[in-house]
Amino acid sequence: MNEVCQHINAITEVKTTDTHVCAECIKIGSDWVHLRVCQTCGVTLCCDDSPMKHMTAHYHAEHHPVISSAQPGEKWLWCYPDESFAEYE
């Protein structure tokens, strides 16, 4: 079992969203599969199963390390640089 990284351990309150669209896909008329929320800035973008992979592009551009799932019923965090995963209550 992997240990939770320092980036995830630093999260004291998980950012959620009331926006259930990918902010970047809407601009270009693209579709998305699932949504993720950046735990640094709170932007909601599409996952890597989506054609444009906007959240991963956001990580590479901004270096914001941790995301959460925006899918109903999913309560997990992912850290890009440490490839660390954690579920939360």
C-alpha cells in the first residue's frame, strides 16, 4: 500500500464544485467524460479519459499538484507529481 504524500496530507478542506462542466471544453465545444477539481485554485476541468485532458494540461501549466473527483459519490484525491491516491470521508 502506498503512503499518502505530503501534498495530499496538506489538504485540510477538499474543494468541491457546483459547476458540472469542464470550463475549457465549454469554450471550444468539446465533450468530457468525468470532471476533476483542482485543489489549489478550484477550477473544474475534464479527466484523462476525456478527449482534451484539460486537468492534466492544467497541472503541467500551473504545477497545482492535487485534484479531486467531481463525480457524485466519489471521494478521492490524486497527486500528480507523487502519483499518490487517497480516499477521504
